[in-house]
Amino acid sequence: METKIALSHLKISPLNVRVVSPGKEEDKQLIASIAAHGILQNLVVVPVDGEDGLYEVVAGGRRLSAIKHLFDSGVLAADYLVPCQVKDAANATEYSIAENMKANMHPADLFISFKSLIDQGRTAKDISIRFGRSQKDVKQILRLADVSPMIFEAYRKGEIDLDVVMAFTVTDDLDKQESVYRDMGGRYMNAHGVKSRLVNTSLTDKSPMSRFVSIKAYEKEGGSVSCDLFDEVKYIDDAELMERLATEKMNGIAEVVKGEGWKWVETTLTSWMDVRAQRTDGELRDVPAELTQKLDAAKNELEKVSKAAYDEEDDDKRDDLWEKETELEQAVESLEEELDGYRIFTDEQKAISGAAITLSGNGAPEITYGYVRTADLPKTANVDGSGSAAATELNGDPDESINLSNALRTDLANYELLSIRSVLMSKPDLCFDLSAFTLAKSVLSFGYYSRASSLSLNIVDMSATKDIEETIAAKAILEAKEKLNLSWLDAESDLDMFINFQMLSRTEKKAIHAFCVAASLTSSNNDIVQSLAEQVKFNLADHWQPTKENYFNRIKKDDILLIAKDLKGEEFAAQHSSAKKGDLAGMVAGLDEVKGWVPQAMH
């Protein structure tokens, strides 16, 4: 029986099978729809036994909650009549199950229906209000409905995914959409590939160059952008124009800097430049003691937090430490910039020196002063007033300029040492030479005793290096040890052990000797050990690789970008400059170019 029942006479039934609501956003949309269109589908109710005039809702609980929300908001009165269908209580559960067996509308049908409303004269704001969606959601839906019919039909048939359709919305040129769709071959398309063919994805409003120029200045000169409503990014259509504007602006800054008396000024629109010159920092004068203390304290705290983040097992706590690490890195950089304000260059230094202007990740120009080219170096090389060049070479591997924490340097050294051990223990003849040489030099050399080969019976403890036991080298060493004949160690006395050891075959003794000699190396940073490494054609990358956890998460974000630039190029580094450090570390660690690559500090 269909009837209308006052809201105050309805309550939810414990027999209603829907317990879990679809979600707050869906509930919000339902409330807006009922407010705009009323109840379009009857609630299914059963009489409450012993309570005349009261009914329990067995199907339509979300609609009832939405009506009560509208009542609480003052939109509906308590005597509002709700259309209901009254059923017998005996089959209440069955009715509830049957009423909730609904299929969701295909997203494509929703997109087209919203577009139809626009065609009928509705505005995006009207649709937003009447269906409980944000205006941003409505605009996105309408943009999806405007893609080429060919592409839309492929989505309806399940031939392409929604993210691919979203990618096509970066341009409203339907001919271009269809051309890319045909070229890419339907099923094998991906969102990134579609975007890269439709627009210049390497240059966006978030790129350093665009931030430097500003989108407003670019558009003022006639430039246009392609908008991605879903990723909230704008792609620069005229890269040539943007680069010209950036070059002109950078040249203006360079003229001002050169006017300060510098011999030369070089510029780049990237974050790194190979100036092929030595660097002098000038002389620090009148630096406040408080600034020096703050900088030292920030560096010490950064070292502690970086180590704590590496040691932390809990993911949430580690994320918090990474955020703290980023804050401290920014604090250190800010203090170092403040310190640079106290550097003084004499007119004589400026006369032989130059300046380099680069762009930071946020598009701000960064000026570094005091580069001296080899041809301009005075014969005394006294460019900083200290009697020496005190310079930093900027050409060569950019990894050389990365500042590593003491803890990370120790771990990298341990990785390398363990790897060399794992190789040498399979070379008994070389190990014999090394141990015989070390013993002979200790006994037979005259004068002050010194150990030349870093061989010691005091084995280096590497337990502080968190994942050292999980490396390829550690596993190889364990396997080698398991193959040794160690039965002689079971004897009760040293004499019995020695007698049993003598009974081993020559091959067994040589294997034990080689293992022990290799395990006794205390450092890989030794000329003799390096010579042995060359003889066995040792390649560290065969035994250890940098990962997100053991390396990239433990250096600064700017240093990760520097490595990314060296491995993948400037465009890649610029494209990912706004990524979070953890995400960037994982992305770079997963690059094919990282395979076989090791940090410069381990070369």
C-alpha cells in the first residue's frame, strides 16, 4: 500500500540490511537532491507492533537520514509527509534486501546527463547546488563529457580507462584528440603518454622557468596555456616564448650584477651550472656570534634527525622525522644565506672573479659570487687572502658537491668494505700475499711500527649500519662461511683444535685462511686494498646498490634533484622539483639509470 506518512512517525528499523553508508560525499549529494527534487522513490516501511501510527523504515534509511538532516536545518517541517510503501513486518528483511539491489550508473552516463542539463540552460553552479557536488567536480564532469565522441564511446565500451579520458581533457581540440587516439592504438594508451602528445608536459606553471617569468607576464605577451582540471596544473603552449621572456629577465639581472664590478657573469635557466672555475667565498667579516651558534646548532640537530629517521622502524614516525628533516634543511640553508650576507669581496677579487646565476626549484634567481677561472688565477693563487686558492671545483661529477652526514659516510664505507671482503675471500693466493706481507712487515721492518694494509685481528663491527646483514655481500660471506670445514673447532683444548686443524686438507686450510684474512680487513680506503680490488676487477655496483632507504632518503632533496639531473637531464629534474622528498627519493631510486650507479663518495 502506498501512502504518505509524517516524518515524526518514522524511524529506522533494526532489520534494515544497509548498515554501512556509501560515504559522506554521497550522503551530501542525496541531501541536495532531495532538497531540490523531493523524494522520488518511496521508502519501504512496516508498522511498529504495539505502537499505533508509528512505522519502521526497512528500505530507504539514507533517504530518511537525509530528510531528518533537512528538518534539523530548518528546510523541512516535522509534519512533512514522506511517500512510503507499507509492507507486512513478516517479510521486512526480504524487502530491505530487494530494495538495496541497485546498480550504479555508469560514469559516462552521469557525464552526459550533466551536459544535457547545461544544454537545457542550467549553470554549473545550479547543478552543484541541486546535486550536492562542488563546482570544481561539476566542471570536471562537464570537461569529461566534452571529449571527442570517438574517445567517449571507447570509454563506454571499457576499451580505455577513466584516467586516459581525463588526460584527453588537457586540450579541447577534438581533431587533435582523435589524431592522438588513433596514433596510440586504443587499448595500449596510458594517461602520461596521451598528455605528452597533446601538450608540452615538461613545462608547466609549476616549472622554475614559469615561476620566474610568471604566468601573468607570459599571457600578457600573448602566450596561452592548456589547463588540466584534474591535476590542477597548466601546461605552457608556447615554450619558445616562455624561454625568451625568461632569458630577457635573466639578462637584466646579469647586467645589474656585472655592474657591481665582477669580471664576468654567466646565467642559466636551470638549477645547476658547470662554470668550470674555482670558487672563493670571500672574507667573512663581523659575523654575529649568535648566527654562528644557530647555524652550528641547526647542523647538529639535522645530523641527529637524519640518523633517527634512518633508524626508525615505524612508517608514521619516520614520515614525521622526514618532515622535521626538511624543516631543518631549510633552516640551515636560510642561516647559510644569512651568513653569506657578511661576505666581503674586494675590488681586486671582483676584477678577476665572476658570478653564476641559476634558478631555484621555486623559480627564484640564486646568485653565487667569487668564481675564478684558471687563466685569471694570480700566480700566488691568493684569491681569498689566505695564501691558497681555497676553491671548490664545480666541473666534473655533481655528486661530489653533496654533503653527506657522518653516519651516512660511515655506512657507505661499511657497504664497500663488506663487498671487498666478500670478493677477496674467494682469492686464497691474494689473501696469502696480503697476510704474509703484513706479518713480514710487522716483524722485519725497522723503525716505528706501522700497518700498511689495514689488516687486523680486531674485526671491525658494522652492526651500526642498519641493513648491512641484508646486502648481497653479507649473504655471500655467510654462504662462504657455511662451506668452511670448521669441525676442528669442536675440540675441547687449543692444542686439540690445532692438531685437528693440521689434519685438514690443503684446500680446506687455504679456504679458511682466505676467509679470515678477508674478514680481517678494517678499511677499503687503503692503497694496498685498492690494488687488490683492481687485480680482482672489483665492481662495487655488483654487490651494493643505493636505494630509497639506504641512500636517497638520507641526503637533501636538492641533492637528490642534482643526481636526477645528472642521470636523467634538466627537464626530468625540473618536472619533479615540487615532489615530496620521500616520493622523489623512491622515484630516483627506481630509475634504470641508477642500476650500476654508486655515489661519488664510494669511488
